[in-house]
Amino acid sequence: MGEGRGARSTELMRSGRSDRSQGSRVADGGADVEMRARSTDVAACVGREAAVSLSDLPEILYVQDLAGLLRISRKAVRHRAIRGQLPAPMRLGRTLAWTRDDVLQWLGAQARSPKQRATIIKIALRPYSKDKGRWQVDIRLKDPAYPDGDDIRRRIVAPAGCDEQQARLWGERRAAALQVEQAEQGSGEAEQGSGEAESGLRLPRQRRRAKLVTLREFYRDRFQPEHVELLKHATRDYYQKVWRLYIEPRLGDLPLAAIDDSRVSTYRAWLRRKLAASTANIVLSKVAKMLRFARKLRLVELTPHFERLPEPRKRPKSVLTGEQIAALTVAARCRHTSALVIVLLALDVGLRVSEICALKWQDVDLKMGTVLIQHSVYAGEEQTPKGVIGKIALSSALRSALSELRQEEHRGDLVLYRQSCHTGGKWAQHSQGSIWYLLGQLQRSAGLEKSGPHLLRHTSLTRLANLGASVHMIQAVARHTYLQTTQSYLHTQKTGLSREAAMLLDRAAAVGTGETGETGETGDSGDSGETGDASGSAAEGP
């Protein structure tokens, strides 16, 4: 009903304008000249046919008028008005309406400023072929300022769990982001074509060719400053090592778009010949991260598939026995209290070397018997520890050793200090190398095979598993982020379970043999009793 009244109003306005007198036309000559100037500006924006009808625009435009001007449907006009892609409408009753001046001003702005050009957005939904529970969103963008240009099309998959309506809303938000991106590209094209605009010529828009950015340029200019430099010091060093040794020599000179599935497969085979499967998978994950980051920055449209190399099953690691632990503890006590504290921090609390070096007295609560693990050190730089920051209870042996160390020496904020020729004879913070050296000397004194300090942490967690601690208790002590990491320490617990299973089988075999004898005795007595009864009855019968 509202649109019908709008159509009748439009016809009346057009007929009234055609019946104007010649004098009124002369009086309104300035406005007509201004309107014709605006019509010239927006000719490229709405096409030649629409530009011809600009002189016949009514004073008030309704939905059907604007739909005919922009060559879209009435429904599209309403949707674009809701999304703010049209001038702000006014309401005449229940009908949306726009003034002619507002529309001409908006169209002129679209023609002059590519950032504000309206685009025709078409969104289609279909079930995703690889997962019928998800929706594939097909987005098409059409720029009415260049009707002869190519469509901008994106096919993306909506997040899992979205129904059809939610997938459409998600697609509209992605289309809006794509529209902003194309507007920024259009502004660059407008600056390049300013000379053509001044001459009055407009060449058909061509799809902008992306610059061929190599992986080396992308890593140096974008990935390293925007991602790698934000990581921890140890992770940054590992990224640099992997990049320098394995990625840059093989892929550095390739454009990002040239790293496809075929190239990744060839690179994967080369890594397998050079490295172990686990290390090769780490390198592949770094390359995959770089390409995903490039896709996030819209430097590439698709990323190749990275298939992990099959890794051999890891053998259980050896741990220290009770006698070896006692010998190592005695050797540490004979050397110095600080050496005993280092050994017990790794054996009883499960601290890593970097956490032992950075432990401070303010994190140790001897009264409550707890220690807060919130610091670690790498290459002299203090940082947060690996995994979860947490508070751990102290064993009685470690608690007494810390109390003794605090009474003997208190040189600063740190719990442990060292003094050697490497520190110039001054007391300084321990390093990972100094912990390794001290532990090697203690193992030699205890008659043990030299190994790294991580063996003490592994022994600590394995001992808890052998004592029947749950996997969640071990995770709390180890401060692992993921439970899967903790489960690797339960191999000895599985061995104990298999031993219990063997004992059950042996017991069942023994009991089974006994049951056979007992059953035979019972059967004999029963049979004899029944036979006796029967014989007795038979004897009494005659």
C-alpha cells in the first residue's frame, strides 16, 4: 500500500513538473544547472541509462525509484538501507523515502571517492561438500561505479555449529570486511588514475595484480617484526635457527603464491632426508605458520596442505632408581648446601633448569612450605616460565635445606648464586651451563652416568606415577598446560599395571588348580553321599 501511494506521488510530481511554466523554469535555472552538473558527475557511477534519467528524478524518491536508479531489487534497497550503505532515509508513513538532493549528493560522493562507493553484495549459501553440517558462503561484490569490471568473489566456510541464518549473518560481516578492503584498493587506484580523471577520460578498471612478494621479503618485512619478535627469547632464537638453516635456503626466493601443494611435498621429502621425522615436522609447522600469517594479511588467497611425517614411537626414558637418588643426594650434601638445594628442587619439586636459576626468596614461603614458580631465565633475560604459573608444596627435605641455606648465606634476591672464573670471582646468577656442569660433577662423585638435569625432573614425575598419583596430580606438579604431555610420564605406571595383570593371571592359575582339587573332593563326597543314601535306601527297601 505504501509503495503504491509512493508510485502515485511520483507520477503526480512528474506531471506537476511537466506543467510548470516557462518563467518558473527560468527562475529555477540555477538549480537545474547544478542538477545537470551533478548528473554529469554521477554518470559513471550509475551507468549511461540511469544517467539519462537523472534529469527526470522526482523531488522525493521511494524504494522503487531508487531500485530502478541503481538497477537492483527493492529488497536489496531495503537491506542496504539497514546496513547503512545508502543515504539515511526518511519515513513517510510506513514507506522509506529519500530527497533528490540527498541522492544526487550521495551518488556524486560515490563517483568521486572510491572509499565510499556502494557495492552490490550477493550472498549465496549451500551445504559444504566436505562437511554437510556446515555452510559454504559464496560472496560476490559488484561495484556499480564500474559495471564492466570483474566480480569480486570469495567462497568461505562458515564456522561449525551455525545454522543457515547465522551463516548468512556471518557472511554479511565478512562481506563488509571485504568491501572495506576493496575500498582501500580503490583509493590507491583513484590516486594513480588522477591524471586520467583530469583529462576527462576513464579507462575500464582492471583487476589489480598483486606484487610478487617472496618468502624472504615477507619474513623480513612482516612476519619477523609482527610475530617472531613478540615471542619469548628462546622461541625467537629457535625461529631464527630454523629459518636460517632449513627454510631460507630452499624456499626464501620463491613467491608466496608459488608455495603450493606440489612445492610443499617436494620440500617435505627433502626435510625427511636431512632431519629426523620429529624435527622435520617442527620445520613444516613453522612454514605453515608463516603462510597462514600471510593469508591473514591477504597476501595469498589459499594455503597449501601440510602433511606431517610419520614419527616412530618414542621409547620410555630411563629414570634414576632409589639407590641412585640416595647416592646423588649424599654427593650434593657433601659438596655444599646450595648443591643439595639444586638437586632437591629438580627431584622433589620438578623444576626446570631455567626456573631454578631464576628462583627468588620472595617466591619461597618456608612457613607455609610452598614455592611459587613464576620466573625463568634464558640468555640472561628474565621471562615467564614454560607452562602454567603455579604454587607447589615443598618436601620436608627441601624445606630444611632451604632454611639452612638462608641461614648460611643471603646475598641478594635470588636463592642460588655462583662464583667462578667465568664471573670474575664475583657472585652472580646461575646459568644453564653452570647447572649442567655442577650436576655432572655430582653424578661423577656418586658414580652415576652423566646426563642432563632434565632427567631429575623426569624422575620426579615418574616417581609420583609409581606411587599411584593420579594424572591430574602429576599435571599440577609438572605445571603442564596440556594433559597429553603429562601422560608421557606414566609409562612406568603402565608397566606396573601389566605386572599386576601378570600376577592376577598367576593367581588365577593357582586358584584354578586348587578349585579343580576341591571340586573333585566335593564331587566325590557328594557322589558318595548320594550313593550311600541310595544304597542305604536300597538296603532298607527289601
